Amino acid sequence: MAASRVLLLLSGHPVSPSFVQSVCRLLGAGPGFGSWPTHCGFKRGRLVLSDRPFPGASTTLPLQQQLRARGSELPTNRGVDLGVAVILQSSDQTVLLTRRTSTLSLSPNLWVPPGGHVELDEELLDGGLRELWEESGLQLPQDQFSWVPLGLWESAYPPRLSWGLPKYHHIILYLLVVSQESQQQLQARIQPNPNEVSAFMWLGPDVAAAVATMEDGTETSRHLSQELPPSILIVELKEDGGARPLALPVSTLLRTTPTTDEGKERVSSGTKFALRLWLQHLGR
């Protein structure tokens, strides 16, 4: 079932990539990191990608990959799954990020936008809005938001071979959803799901720009602007079901992927990619 969620058109022929194959490489992307323009078609529960225009293609989006491995230990009978994540922008230009709980098997303690798997026969926007509601409790009135696809991220977890071989392989579609409501109005209605979310915050463009520049292999101190605040206000869920405001050091958000799996709190690499795309969209 997972293999049918991501479909590639290679020289006009449909191909369902397997778990061990890099979608970026199949589409002709070069070695290393970087974004490549990819032609996209959106269908119910499915994403169709091609390196050239095709009938039904609705947009061209940047696609970036996360380094992953091939090996005999990896499963060959699985496909590439499809995920969707919502960059929710308030009317005063802040975006919502949530911290995944430490007990989750996939990406614990990471700051990410609300998102998850796309269900079979589900429209991609509907899947994103469903995940937003399931994780944050936010339901957006139909006439009070606009949306646009931002980009695609090929994700492997664990993100480094030193952590072990990949157990998950996804293409994540990031959707920008622009609400007509302010951060204060949206926050008044947030009811996070404690099974998935341990904290949430609203990120403005200045701090988002600093976070987005922190690629793996860079040094935090080189990117710390004197104009950045030392901390940012988050809301953390308590064990009794309540919530409390907390000052989170900005340096925590500037961490890169550690060499070993230490479960450290940080912003995911895919989220940094999405924040860069959001800032470019704001600039336009």
C-alpha cells in the first residue's frame, strides 16, 4: 500500500519506488544536498512526481533529500510512504511548531510542524488539516485561510547511519496554510494532543531565519546574531494535563543533528528546509 502513495514518472513510465531507492536520485538529482525542481501532480492519497512536465501536473516544487543508505539489511518489499505537514501562518506572520513527545518511536523530541501520514483516498490538504486538528486541536473555518504547497522533503529516520539503518522512508509535502486569525486568536483555541505533542511555540521570521540557516556541519556560534533574543517563549504540557509558559534557549533551536542518537531537543532538518521556503514565500 505504501508503494502506491508515491508514484514517479520516469521517461513517461510510472514507477513505484521501493524503500531502498532514493526518489531524488531516480528523478535525476545529483549527489549531495540541494533542492531540485520537480513537477508534481496531486491525487487522492497519492503524489505523482516527474523530472519533466506531464499531463495532470499542477505545480513545480523544490525537492530536497536527506542522506540515506542502501544495503542488504534494508527491506526491499516496502515502498516510500507519503506524509504531509502544515506550516500554519497566523495573520501576524508567525508559524506554529510542535515538539514531539519523547516516547514516540519516530523523531522524538523534535520540533516540527503538525503533520503525519496521508490516508488512502484522502486529499493532501484534507490530510494536513486533519493532522493539524489531531495534534493541536485547531480547526480552521473554510473561508478564513488560504494555502499553497511549499516543497517536498525526502526523509529517512534515523537520519544518520551512525544511529542505525533507516526504518522509515517518506516523501513529506509541506503545505503553507495562511490563517486570517492572529497568533493570539489561534492560541486561544489550541488543545494539544499529549500523546504526540509535549510543547508548542510560535516562531517569527527573525528567529526562523536563524534556525533555517543551521545546516548539519555548521557551527552554532557563527550564526548567532546579536539581535536574536536569548530565549523564546513556548508552552509546555504538564503531566497533570495543564500547560505552562517556559523560556526555551534559542541555542536549543539552532542545534544540528548529533552524531549519535541522544534524543536531544532540536528542530528537524526537514523543518529547517520548510522554514527557508516559508521565508522565501514571505519575501515574495
